Amino acid sequence: MAAGVGRETRLVACRRGQGLGLGGGFAQRGTFAKALENDVINIAMSPGYRHVPKPVCEITTELRDRGINVGEIILNAGDGTPADAPSGGGHGVAFGLEPKEIEIIGRHKLALLNHGNVKQHFIYKVRFVLARINIPVIVLCQCPVDYGDFEAIGISTRHKEGKTPGKVVEIVSGIVRHESVPQDKLNEITSKVKMCLREIEEGKFGKR
């Protein structure tokens, strides 16, 4: 659905098709909301008690309001941790990506990866994604984390080449699950997204 926003017309539909599972409202697992252009993809873990889409959708809406083309995808198998993580999958399920999700994410210039408050879980999710998708990402999370945490397990960053083709190029922490995103955090995310898109256009990360 196209709707007038300010002086421009933008794609604002939050649902592209029926989700594949329960999601606590409009954002269900398996949902992909496409933007007008494949600039940024905002990636949410599967919705549920531990992973809720509220902050993700607020971030997508804010970036679209700022004139950035942002699509949103809710992973179908975003629970748990990868099988090669120290916890061995955790919560009885193993985190994964479907071939279609890999293809969709890979179309974009930049990805936002939304995670929670258990660093030793989500850094392995980031490694799993970036081992399969050659795209720069901004990690959005609740707990403090730095580039060294990712580099220690072989993830490439803007500062150091690792084993993954994709790389972490920015980090924004302090985003609390289940809660609205403070405006200062939305401003920080917007600023970093715009900076990274400029850097990508300049060929800094090898993807344009």
C-alpha cells in the first residue's frame, strides 16, 4: 500500500503476506515487508515471549519517516542459538536461516540485526548470519557489546577481517525488548544508518 507521507510517496505496508506462525499481532514469523528500494533490511528474530517485534517496527517506522528505504523481515527460525554455539542451540531449538531469507537479505546494501540481552547467545547468531550473507550489518541490542566480542569468535568488523564475508560495521546497544525505543536511540540508529549507506556508496565495505 502506498501512502502520502509529507512531500513524498513511500511504501508503508507492514504486511506483504500471511505469516507462517503466531506472532502476537501483525508481525508474524515468516513475514517480509518490502520497501520501495532494497537499501536497508531490518531483521527481527522470531516473535514470542523472548523476541517481540515492537522495537523493530518502531525502528523501521522511524527510518522510513527519515526518508530511508527500509524493508523488514521476521525470521521463521530465529529462536535459540546456532548449533555450533557453546549452549548447543539453547531453549530446545536451533537458530537458522532459510534459503529464501538468505536470498532476500542478500539483496540489500545494509542490514540491521536486532538482538537481546544475552551476549553469549546473540554473538553466535551474528556469526551464523554473516557466514552466509556478504553484507555489512549494524547490530542493535540491549546489553553492552563491542567489536572485540565479535572479533574474538571470527566475525569480520569494520576494524578487523575475520572468517565471515559479512561484517559488523556499527553497534547500538541499550535497546530494551518489550519497550518503546527512546528518541535518542532512534536518532543514533538513523545517524549510523545514513553514515554506513554513504560508506557503502563510497565502496568502503566492498558492497554497493
